Amino acid sequence: MKARAAALLCALCLCACATPPPPPAVDLASLTCPTTPKLGDAAPLAFDPQKPKETIAILDGHAGCMDDGHGGRSLYRVFTLPHTGAPYLLLLSAPPWGSTLLAPQAIFLNDAGAVKRQSNRTDFIFRGDALSAALRSHPDETYLIVASDPAALGQAVARIDQSFSGQMYSAGTAFVNVYTGLDVTKNLVLTPAGTLTITTAPLEGQK
């Protein structure tokens, strides 16, 4: 299962190469943010038992806003989880958006809207430039909220992109391969706005 999740997350990171324009500046302090998310706005997540299915969540000025009751505010989108009768993988990946990066979190609720579990910061790790997490579904969960993490907003992170190239040169009757590398440091700021790819995928052996 871990190998499958890693392969899918790598594919998501590669798909994130087409970077959209920088996200709009969202002033959370100026928004009216209730403490309860609007579950009636939930969109369904697709599931295919034969292959992974992707959904893109955009957190911007059109997303919902919620207050955690302690002064922390988040942009969010809410989805209904597929009920498959068997567990499946949920792969979440937040790629850079310009010079910013969504500070992601995932919140799982039951059908009554009560929180069943919530991701922590150690669930999301860098794979390439993207912050990614692989989570297994639970049968008692109905809703998934993807949101920005108010505790991480404004933090700066630096990622090093490494590239390698090789060139063959002839030296008389011999050929020599010369390899060169380039390291580029990318500085990113964690923000409440950004994009997050949600992938549902069957577990190994359930196809």
C-alpha cells in the first residue's frame, strides 16, 4: 500500500508542473467566518474501483471561511466521501502556486457533522515541491473538509530543485560522458489560498 501511495503521489507532483498565476490575496480578517462549516455546499468525490480519480480544490476568495473558535481562520472546501463498502486511499497534494504554497489540513466528519479525526502537520510531507499526505478512509466518515492550517500561515519554506544532464564527448577513439548538475533554491510562503489535488484510489488487491 505504501509503495502504491508513493507512486501516485509522485505522479501528482509531476502533474503540478503547470503553475497557475499567483493566488489572490485573501484578507481573512475582513471575512465573516462562522465556526461551523456549511455541509450543504459539499461536492461529491468521485471513486473508480479500477483507477485513481482526481478532484481539484481551489481555496481562494470564493471558498468558504471558518473560525476555529480560538481566533484561527481558514479557507475551506467541503466534499462528501464515497461509500464503497471497502477502505480506499485518499491522496492529498498541495503544489506551489507562484511563490506561495497552501498550508493544508484535512478534517473528517461523520454524517451528523461531528469531527472524527483531523490531520496534523506531520501527515503532510514534501514530495518534490508539493506538500502531500496519504490517508486511509474510515467507514464512519461522511465528509472531508480540506482547509488552510491557521497555525502555519506566513511561515517561509525553502525547497532545492536539483537537475542533472549528461553530454557525451569524443576524445580521439574514446568517448567520455560528462555530467553536470544545477541546484536552484525556491523560497515559498505558506498561505491560506492555493490549490489541492484530492485523489481517491483503490487499495492494492481491491481492483
